[in-house]
Amino acid sequence: MAKVYMGYVGDRKTYDSGVAKYSITFKPEQVQELLKYKTAADRINCDFVIKTDGTAFLSVFDPNDPENQKFMKAKTAEVQEVKEDLPF
């Protein structure tokens, strides 16, 4: 599957409570570009990935990639099948 990498993920911050936090920032043009990756369900699917060395990045699913469209069609058919079984 083709992925798009977008935005900036800051360094990990760990607090005394054990909570870990990463800041994620986007430039305005990146936010507009994210709209290109909207799925048929009006969602933008992102993965927050932390590598073994501790660095992190944000990966965006590209539903427009031909390889990914096969996956999207299968998921869409699955969702429609479930909706048909509902009594209302």
C-alpha cells in the first residue's frame, strides 16, 4: 500500500506520571493537501508510527493509489453487505 508522509512530529516528551506526548504540526498547505486523501466515507486515515530508535512520523493512507483502490473496493462492498442485513 502506498503511504504519504506529512506534517512534523516533534520529539517525545515524558512526564512524571508516565504519560508520553508527541506534538504533531501541519503547515496550512499540508492541511489542504490532506483533503486529497479523503476516503469515500469522508475520513482521512493516518497512522502514528514510532520506530525502534524512538523517532516518530505520521503516515497517511492514499485511497487514490491504484494498489489501494483494490483494498477500498473490498472494504466498501463489505460495508454495503453489512448495511443490507440491518432491519431498519
